[in-house]
Amino acid sequence: MAKLIVFDLDGTLLNTLQDLTNSVNYAMDKLKLTSYDSKQVQSMIGNGVVVLMQRAVTEAHSDKAEKALVFQREYYSEHTNDYTKPYDGVCEMLRKLKVDGFTVAVHTNKDANCAEILCNRYFPSLVDFVLGTTDSITKPNPKKVLELMDKLQIPASRTVYCGDSDVDIFTAKNAGIKCISVTWGFRNREFLSANNAEYLADNPDDVIAIAKRLTSLL
């Protein structure tokens, strides 16, 4: 029987932090607002670029959020790959999962065009489906995951989610599937545990072992 693993992208498969930080600061500079270091931007990531820029401009300048979003997207679309790279062991992890019979999908709040560019560049032939944001439906709404499961006719018992944030934990819960939380991304082990992470992976091999166990037919 087929198996499905759905990955978050930023902070899970790819370290995109510096490019995202640069795009946020480009918008801040255009609007003459305070810039941020990468740690500050890291804490804002997780709910999509619209929310990211709302957080960046702060409530004090909420009227500038739409302009900030335009500037961020303008810059990021041209600088998606300046510093971005896969985390160590991720490509080999995806290869092993596919050999083991998993269909591999990416589900991200990142704009769909940027998500597809990144997956095509770094994971050619390793990712079967890219579910990016093209509308107002963002995680933790599970609609896109559920639609993919239905399309592939893969049940919840044979599907597992993998991400680095509380948003991913909630997305998996809303979809009725198990979630593997990686500790190498934008949220640390303590944060994930405090947000009810059930399965923690400290390296890509852990992801493989946990995913195989959770989707095995008992």
C-alpha cells in the first residue's frame, strides 16, 4: 500500500533564513522602518509571507503592511537562492524515503512560485508534489493536504507530516495525521515540546525511522 510523507519547506528541508531576512530588510529600508537581524526574522516566520510582513512592520505601522508585502515579494522573487541551501542530509533522506515507497510532498505557506523554484532547484525528482500558497488558504488549514491524500487515495494511517514549527504540529492535527517535528529548524526542541510535539527528530535519519514506523501496517 502507498505511503505519503508531507514536508514543510522553510526550516525543515531548506535553510532559507538569510534570504528571507534580506527580503524583509529590503522592504523595511524602502519604507524607512527599522531593520531586523536573522534571529528576529526567524521568530516571525511560520504563518506565511502576509503575516511575516505584518509582524515586521508592527502594529504601529500596520497601514504600511501591504506596501511592505509588495516590496518583500519584489526582492525575494529575484533573490530566492542567494544564500538558501538544504540542511545536511536532507537530499539523501528524500532519496531513501522514495526508495522505501513514500510519495514525497512539500506543503508550505511560502508563495507557490517561489516554493516550486526552490524544489525544482534543490530536489529535482525527489519531490512529487509542491503545495504552495496561491490563495488565502494557509497552514494550519489542512485543506491542501487532505485534498492530496484524497487524490492519491492514501489514508491517514499511511500519511505522516514533517515540519519544524507549532504551525506544522497544528496542521497535522487538523488533518488527523501524525507529525514528526525536526529540531534543526527555526524552532528548538524546547519550543516544540512545549507545543505538544509528539515525535522529535534530531537528524534526517531519525525522520526516516519514525516515518517508517508510523506508517507501517500493524
